[in-house]
Amino acid sequence: MKKFFFLFALAVMAACNQTPVNELTITGTINNPSDSMVEVFYYKDMIANKTEKVEATLDENNSFSVTLPLDEAKFVFVSEPRRTVRLYLAPGSSVNVLFDAQDPDQIPVIEGNKALESRFLVNYYQEMESKFNRGIILNQLGSTPADEFQTKMDEVHKEKLTFLEGFEGYNKLDKRFVDLMKTNFLYEKYGLLLEYPMAFAYFNPDSGDPVMPEAYYAFLEDENLLNDDYLGSPAYLNFANSFVNRKIEEQSEASADVPYYERQYLAIREALSGKTREILLSQSLISMLNFGNFDRAQELFADFSGLVQSADVKEIVDAEYQKVLALSPGNLAPAFNLTDITGNPVSLSDFAGKVVYLDFWASWCGPCMREVPFAKELKDRMEGYDDLVYLYISVDTDEQAWRKTVDEKEISGVHVNVPGFSHEIPEAYNLKGVPTFFLIGRDGKIFDNRPPRPSNPNIDEVLKAALAQETV
């Protein structure tokens, strides 16, 4: 034990060494780690959720050290499979983190240069977020009358402020951090107030709409409600999305036939302004590009390009657009060379002249597993089409879980595994989630970048259309 604390003290001393102003250094020790790897990351933008990430291997003392580029203060996450610690760090920070991966009640110890804000955060999330996170509040209060819920939200908001202002080092906290936390507290409250009717309906499906106090939505009249100065607050952005969703719900039934992402985009266009509008339009358009009607998304991309003035926002969305465009029908499917579940090499070129129904999936993915029986039925119906290949690419990081699932569920086909979404193959296919399907034609080109799932009654028709296409 003495040896451990001696090593920790040395690490803290090392953390106090000066760090370049455009970098961030984190050292740390993880007790009872569940893996030999630790990941440190932060989100670089609010649009595509791209991360700056560094992975490190724990040494024989379960310690690590990483350095990341950092140009402005950010929430930074230190993560191992069982536990993630949230920090708030500024450029030039050099901190040391000590936590127990098996003990969620243990408050992480944060020491070093510019560590005070992070010490507040780990205490806040341990003491307050465990009581007042969104899921807990809605589960506890979703069935209560609106006036009681409103009163409770006021009380929670005040308790959070009291916790912040009662923090031992409150007067030494960076003012920008204090303002950010206060903004988070306020918009967490506003967001929950907007979500209350939905929660009430969920808990009381036979009770009709809740009775709302006359001034319940008075906060929506605040002329400063939507303010670009708050864009650094995750709670503000979540609230802005909830605000837009409320606008969508208020629309006439005639608009119900318009796909959701398009309705969302148009509602943002009409209801918001400034950089807030640009950010939310970007998020909506990227979602439509990846999951909605691509042709309509292309039309709205042209509209977006004319509306948005911020070069940084345009650059992010254009990069996402180019990724999706590269995977549109008629383009060559990204090649790969992997090893299948039996240990044999497998390449996409092995299936030249055949049609490949490609399924990105994971053993932990509920929607993926729900497709398994439908896929079995599909294969039975398509029996005899020997030039149709069912190719499964798992993103499981636990190889044994992947192998066990394939075996126990008797999933026939060609199986390969890549460890996680950050592998080059998921990145080449711009994978945003699982399950995701692609249909690749006999010529190695993408026939359909959003083919139906096995559970969709149209899948047979689409597969037969691909099989009927001749190579040029």
C-alpha cells in the first residue's frame, strides 16, 4: 500500500511539470482495471461528434500517461470498459487521475495543474448526478401532476446551484467554467420541463394529456432563451433540440407524411437563428444524409449551403456529405482484407461476380439480434441463389462474445470481426451504428447503400433486382 501511494505521489509531481499551452497531459492509475487499455478523448465539434482520442496501455502498476492537443477548455473523458471519469481541462493542463474501475462509489482523486474544475466535476457527478440525472427524474416523476413536477424541477435546480456555490474551492474556479455549469443546470431544468408531457403519457397511457399549469411554459417566452453564447453547454444544445421537437409536434397533421428528418430540418430553419440554427441544421442534415432519404438530403444540402455563413460549420458538413456521397450507388465498395471466423483470409474481391448482402452488426446490439430469425427465413426463401453471399462484419471488441453468438444463434454466412467502430473498415463504410446494411453488386460496386433489413418485406425484391443486374 505504501508503495502504491509513493508511486501516486511521484505521478502527481510529474503532472506538475509545465505542459505546452496547446496541449493537455493526463497521467493516472486505475485500480482493478477490466482491461489493459485506457482511452482519453474529448469531442472536437458539436456537429459530427468527432473526437480527439488517445489510447494508452496500462503498465505493471496500472498507470498510464497521455498527451493530447487542446486549443480550448473542454470536457475530457478518461475511459476504461467499466468506468468513465469526466474532467474539465484547459490548454496547458497537467493532471493525474486515480480511480477504481470496480467501485462506482469511489470519488476519483484528481491532482495537478488546473485540476480544480475537474475535482468539482467528479464530486458533482458522484453526489448530484447520481440523484438527479434525466433518467432517474423522469422515472420517479413522470407520473406526477405537472404543477408538482414544475416545483420539483425548481428545487433540483436550486440544489445544484447550492452544491456548486458550496464547493470548497468555488471562488477559485474559472469563471467560464462556473458560467458553463450554471447554464447546464438551467437548461437541464428547461429540457426536463419540455419532456414532462411525453413522460406523463408514457407512465399514464390511458389518462390523456396532463393538466398543465397556466404559466408552465412561461420560460419559453424569455427573449434570451436561445442564445449563441450558450453553445458550449451540452444541456443547451439538448434543450434546443427538444424545443424544435415541440415545434414539430405543434405542426398540422398534414405534415405527418413528411419524413421526420426533413420536418426537423425545416422546423429548425424556421424557429431558430444564428449559430444555434447553423449547428442544429448541421446535425439534422448529417442525420438525414446517413439515415434518411439521400436524394432529398442532397436537395437540402444545397439549401443549407446557401443559408449557413460559418466556414467551420460548412467544412464539417461538407466532409460528412462527401463520405456519404462516396458510398452512394454506382461507386466501388471499399475493399478489405480480413480473416474469417475459421482463420482463413477473406477479401471483398473474393466475391467478384456475386452479390454481397453486407451486414455490420454486434452481439450486444438488440436490433441486430432481432434480425437474426428474419435473416434465417430470408436465406430459406432465397435458397438456390448460390451467387448471393451473406457477409457479416461484427464490430464486437470481445471476440469470444462474437464467436459464441455466431455459434449459438447458428448464423450462417461469411463472418469476420473488427474490433470496434474506429477500425479502418467501419470508417471506410462511414459506419454510424449497427445494424447497418449494404448491397454490393456483381461488379463490386454499391447497388444499394440502404437496402432493407431482413425483417422488411421488400428485401426479397431488392436482392433479386441486384441478382438480375449484369456486370458491364
